[in-house]
Amino acid sequence: MKIEQIYTGCLAQGAYYIESNGEAVIIDPLRETQPYLERAQQSGATIKYVLETHFHADFVSGHLDLSKKTGAPIVYGPNANPQFDAHIATDGEVLKVGKVTITVLHTPGHTMESTTYLLKDESGKPHAIFTGDTLFIGDVGRPDLAQKMGALTMEDLAGYLYESLHTKIMTLPDDVLVYPAHGAGSACGKNMSKETWDTLGNQKKTNYALKAATKEQFIKEVTDGLQPPPAYFPQNVAMNKGVIESVDSVKERGMRALTPDQFELVAETEGALVLDTRGAQTFKDGFVPRSINIGIKGDFAPWVGAMIPDVKHPLLLVTDEGMEDEVLTRLARVGYDNVFGYLKGGIAAWKASGKDVDTIESISAEEFAKRFHASKLRVVDVRKDGEYEAEHVDGAWHASLQYINQNLAAFSKEETNYIHCAGGYRSMIAASLLKARGWHNIVDVAGGFNAIKNNTDVKVTDYVCPSTLKK
């Protein structure tokens, strides 16, 4: 028996490969199927099942492509209602894979079709559970994503989740391994650990949700402090329920190399947003006017989802040379399929054509400190609420990037806005968005709060000042 976690850090997502006696299953595959096909081919195994724990909200699954290429049926648990052929398993149904078995445990709560898969070894002993978004390491799945107007409330779903955990999961032996669908960085939970697996016994001791003394306490704790989910989540759920276009055709369409003139024409005629995926400190020195910068070398896909609410929005790409395929793959993972092409020759070709180029001023933490001490600055911190509340530049405004549309009042049209995040990635996203919307009095602080705190004597505080904006 082999178990392999195929973890994708930029999405904080774990897919799984399980193999026994020449047969394999894939659990919660990403949209690109090649890694799973190659893994099975490497062992000479046949993929027997494609298992889905639920309809995912934060990524587009590869179940349809993988099933088409292997002939393996797609399996969901009870209550699933996909718009394609799938095996809807019953609670307690047993799937045989080589010399091991996988038992379907219906665990509603995160969603009503949420299912945990219990793997038993050759002797029939419970070995591992693949919990999807039902149980994370350090957390449980958020119960607010599957609310139905007038039918189910967040508290209703949390109640279902409590029952699922206590009747289906916590009754299993303590040495059972827990393999969730996500880790720290995912918006599917609020308190996930950086660890990507654990024993069930240790989770019973350390997971705040599993330690709740009563159902009422559990409901209160898991629903408290939930931030609004990214706007693209419902769109990804709809895609995962329907017939998804093959990622191969999506990428083929997006790999259209455009000259500067063609690029400009498409942007104008299609109303396409220019997405520049280069690093922040490269982007700031010259970019196509009104471009949005979301660097590929960061939490790219989640931030695309947060900053571009409509997955169908027409897009044009500016990338580092040779990165076009990688960018298209990562966009497709979260359903952004409407890419019209990329700028052939990159920004160098754009400049050589004589077209307008925009820039953003970016200064070091040391230069920021000089200006900070010389006069009162309007400092805007775009980190998350918890980061800001823990420690921030004294007197800084707070405008979390994730909710920047609700926080635009933090950015002055008269004063210069000095924008920073933790390390410089998010602040350039914010600066590019503001620049595209007509804010030209912006300065990015390279290295962000970490550089300010570690390399300067600028005062930092944990006092939540009155200028903080509330969502």
C-alpha cells in the first residue's frame, strides 16, 4: 500500500495518490491531470477511481479530464448532484482497491455532500482518513459556504459538522492518520496549521474545534471570526458541478502570442484586463498602463481570485519570458479560462514599440524611515486584520488588500500614500490596482513591514488606532 500527498503550496491544496496491488485512486485532483497520470504510469498502476470529497470552492477539479483519460469513474458521497455521470456512493459503501478498502463516510457540515474516505489496510485495520474540508490540521471546514437562502443557516451547517465529527470521525482509533484537502493559507478555514497531516489522536488534543465541550460551544467557536470568502468561490463550485472545459484546450487558447499592436487592440475591443505576473520590483520599473500586478512567485491563484471577482473576465497576460504556460496553468486551476493571449516579447517589446509605459515609485525601508521622521506620512498597511492588530507602524491606516474595494477611503487623493504589506508582494498588488483606478500619488515600501521593523527605528505599536477602517 502506498499513500502519497501531492501538495500544491500556492493553493495550500493536497491531492492524494493511493495504490495497492497495481490499482490506484486519486482523491481531489487539481485541474491538470498529467502529474497523476505520470505517477500511476511510474508504478505501472491502473487508476480505478477518482474520488471527490465535495464540490470544491477554491479550485477547479480535474475529475472530468482524469476520468476521460483513464476510464475511472468519478465518485462523490451522498447528496451530490453533479451535471455529469458520476457514482454517488451511499454512506458506508466500501470500495475495493487492490488489497485495501476505502469506506465512504458521509460527513456533511462544510457542505451537505462532504464526504470523508476511510482507508483500511490489507488486514482491515483503519489506517487513514482523507477528510477533504471536513477536518483540517488545527481546524475544521468553514460552515458558511453552502448556506441556502431560507433553508440552511451557517449555524445549521455547523451543527451538521459537529455531528459528523463526533459520530463518524472522532470514534475512529487515535493512530489513524488525518489527510486533509488544505493547509495554512487556504481560505477554506481560519486556523489551519502549516502541517499537512497528523494523527487523529493528536488532533483530538490540539484542535480547538474538537475540544469544544458542547455542540453549542462548537457552533459558536467555528462560526466566530469568519471573514467573507473570496468572490470566486461560488463560481468555482458551479464549475465543479458542471461540465468543465479541458485544461488542455484552455491553455492552447491562451498561448496566443500577441504583438504590442495586437495586444492593445484586444485590450480595447474585448475590455480585457492586463494581468502582469512579473515580480513586484521588476513590474514597478515599467508596465503597460492600467495593468494589475499579481506576481507568479507568490500566492498567485488565491490573489487573482480575490482581486478579479469574475472568473469569466477577459484577460491579457504579461509574463517573464517562458512563464506563459505556468501562468495559464495556475489561472485555470481557479477557473480563469478567458485568456486572449500574452504580450510577445514582454514589456521590452512594448517599450520598443513606443507605446506609453507607466511606473510606480518604490522605496527601501531605510528611505521610508527618513521620510517618516522628516514629516507626517500617510501610511497604509494592506496586511490582514490579524497582522495589523498584532503590530503595525504607529499611526498607520489599515486597508486589508482582500477587501480593498471596501477600504478605498483609506487612500487619499491629495496626500501621498505610502503603502506596505509584510514583505512587498501584496503592497504592489494594491499599488497597481490604485494606479489603474486613477491614484497616482502612491509610493510602495519594498520589503514591507518586516523590513521596516527589522532595519529601521520607526515606531511600531499594537494599539489599534482610530484611523483603522472597519469592513
